[in-house]
Amino acid sequence: MEVVIVPDAEAGGELIAEAMAKLLGRKPGALLGVATGSTPLPVYEALAAKVRSGAVDVGQARIAQLDEYVGLPADHPESYRSVLRREVLEPLGIGMDQFTGPDGTAEDVQGACEAYDKALSDAGGVDLQLLGIGTDGHIGFNEPCSSLASRTRIKTLTEQTRIDNARFFGGDIGQVPHHVITQGIGTILEARHLVLLATGEGKADAVAATVEGPIAAVCPASALQLHPHATVVVDEAAASKLKLADYFRHTYANKPEWQGI
Ligand SMILES: N[C@@H]1[C@@H](O)[C@H](O)[C@@H](COP(=O)(O)O)O[C@@H]1O
């Protein structure tokens, strides 16, 4: 696992957008896995700026969703499909025909989960999966003690995650669904490159457990330690509880320039 400590969220966004641009340069039809939440926004802004300047062509790029609320109509403004349309697809000029996500409105939720897992592998697998992290170490909506081998499935949110996400529902926790569909941890680990971005002091404990703690289902993001190509990008505040911060700074400062992340 590589840990890159950046000065701020904007620098993290630029670094990851650059990695996405390089990937699309060598594989124009790459499948990019995207996440919701506030953290990835600087990545999408930096990538959109590259599209506008002509530095990257997303004409053939494909976008895959990480997780979704169960029961929100697809056109509800806070369904993750709507959020991604607004924050990723529209700014990048990518159409819905280049997008794939789970059906959070399906009557047969389990069937929808299995269908999405299969759709991802039929699409050739995710090339780069961008991840945020919950304050409890969750990735996607894989709450603590999710199986590290899990596939896309329905999960019940913890109260903490519902409290954290109430801000997107006008602060009304009653509006936050209890159930979600999420790519499983086993599904996420199949992506060719995992890039987790964490910013702010509120993520410092979760980042320390992810990077320097044991691989344990109680911290789902620690599963990244099992992946052959995982990059954790953190700002100074999110890195503040890493014991090996100086080592991570040293290795990143001295790696070959051609290597990228
Ligand atoms: N399902 C999403 C996660 O994918 C995201 O990483 C997390 C953190 O969000 P934020 O980046 O806003 O802290 O929120 C939700 O739970």
C-alpha cells in the first residue's frame, strides 16, 4: 500500500485526477469506479478542468457506481445515481449510456445486487476505484464487521452513518434510508487500482487503522492492505495519527517520477 500525504484536499484531487487522466490516455474506455460524499469532489473538479482544457478525453470512458440507497426513487436528488449524474457525469460531459450502477428501486434487491456484481465483471472489471472512508472505517457502505470477502449486497446502515449523511437530507435523519446496496469488499478488491482519498481530522483515526492497524473486518478499509495496487491519499490533518508519516513522505518524495501513483 502506498500512502501519499498531500498538503490539502485540492492537491489530493489534482493527484488523483492526474492518475485518472493517465489511465484514460492509455486506455480510453477505462471503467472508473466513483464514490459519493464530500471528499471526492476535488477529484471530480480537477478532472472536469482537464476535460475542459482538452488534456483528457472522456469520450469513451465508463463510470461505475459504488453504492446506492435502497428505496429512493432514481430521480430523488439524493439517490447516489442522481448525485453522480450531477457531480460527475454532467461536469465531465459523460452520458448515462456510459454509466452503470445498481438498481436501488428493484423489488428483488438481492437479484439487483447479483446483477450489478455480474455487470461489473462483464464490463471487464473496474480499472480504478476511487474510495472515500467513513469515520468508522467503512468503504462504500460496508459497515464495520462486513465480510472482507463480501459481494454486492444489501446492508443496514449504522446510526452513525445515518447521522453523518443526514446533512444531505436537510439535516433530517428520518429521511436517510436504513438500507443500501453496496459493492462488497471482495468486489471492491477486484478493481485493478484502488485509490482512497481521506481529508480532515475527523478521518485521522480511521486512516491510522486502515494503514497501520491489523487487517480486520472491524475496519473495512483495512482490506486495502490485501490489494496489490492500493494508494491512500491523505491531507496533513487526516495523516496526523500515522506513526509512519515521515517514512511515507520520504518514500513518495524519492520514488521514480515515471511511476505515478
Ligand atoms: N457511502 C459513502 C462512502 O462512499 C463515503 O466514503 C462516506 C464518507 O463521506 P464523506 O467523504 O462525505 O466524508 O460517505 C458515505 O457513507
